[in-house]
Amino acid sequence: MPTPIVSGTYRPTNIGVSDVLTAPAPAPPYGSTLSVFDGTNPNGTWSLFVFDDAG
């Protein structure tokens, strides 16, 4: 990256509906808002899976 990553507030985004991440990522459907975690236990191990489907 030519510049450092800037700190700030970021939102999850999923553009398109046909994204399928390979293992060990969970199976779709994937949420695009943090409300998918409402009512879940936030403690434990978190994993971040990123898929770049743009040229």
C-alpha cells in the first residue's frame, strides 16, 4: 500500500450476492450489517475473511 491505513469507523459491505468464500470461511449467506450479531455472544475467537471480487 502506498500510504498507511487510516484509522476510523468502517462498515461491512457486500456488493453483489454471488460471493462464496472458500474454506475455512463459513457458508453463505453473508450479512452486510453488524446487526447480524445481535443477540449473540461476543466472547470467543473471531475470524475475518476478506474476498476481493473486483478487478
